[in-house]
Amino acid sequence: MSLNQQKYCLDANILIQAWQKYYCPTLCPSYWDVLNQLGTNNTIFLPEIVYEEITRTEDDLTSWLKSSKIPIRSIDSAVSKCLTSIYAADPSHKYLVSSTGQHSIADPWVIAHAINENAKVVTKESKDSFTNPTKIKIPHVCDNMGVGWLDDFAFAKEIKLKFSCTL
């Protein structure tokens, strides 16, 4: 692995939506092989809280994830300091997590882990064209904090992923 290799911190929705929709293992099994390869190369990782969010439901994705090679990062003091800096940077960042369950409690930790490892966040969330200060999303906070972010399609392009179709 190159010392300059870009790292990517995955949001839960990247795996969940891919599994349930466009990269489901029956349609695109090689996608999941690539994720394992990227995990082995330490290119991608999951915060432990994202891992727990996904694995609290017993399903096929949970089974796959439990045996995957994607590294799981625990919260430590460095990551906690990054989280503190996120909330200190802008009072609206507290709306990244809501008491109504509209946002994952993992969202701020995804960004904190990305800051800690100088990684980009990969998420299915997008910036709204209008700004509602009580419905802030990962891309808004990433932009405010100077953290790179992209969706899974941009991620696939950035890592130069190539798909092959067969019958």
C-alpha cells in the first residue's frame, strides 16, 4: 500500500442500498469481492458504530459483513476529539443526529473517523438544494469541516472500478 493511498470511510447506506438494490450479490457478486479486496488493502473501512447499525438485523448482508475483510474502526480518544471538533465548528452540526430517528446516530462518527484518518466519506446522502438548519446531512457537515465526500457511483469512478457483465 502506498503511503499516499486515499482512504474511504463508508456510511451504512452504502452497503445497505447496494445489497438491496443495484449491486445485490445475485446481480453483481464481484462488487462484494472488490469491497473485500479494498478492505484487505486498507482502502476502505467502517466505523464500529456503522458495523453495529448494520449487524443488529440478522440478514444476508449481516452474514456477509461479519465474514468480510473490511476493517472495523473503534472509537478512541483521537476520534472522540474529532467528534468534539465537529460540534464545536458549527452549532447546526448537532442536527446531524435527531431525536426523531430521521438520522443515524452513526453519522457524526462517520465524519469523525474520516477526519481522524484523513479519509473521504462515501455516503448515499446528498446535499439538499435548500438549506433547512434542522435537517443537516453528512455532505453539509463534510463541506463545513473540509472533509471530502462522494456517493458510491463517484467512488466507483474514483477508484477506477470496472464492471463486467456475463450471462
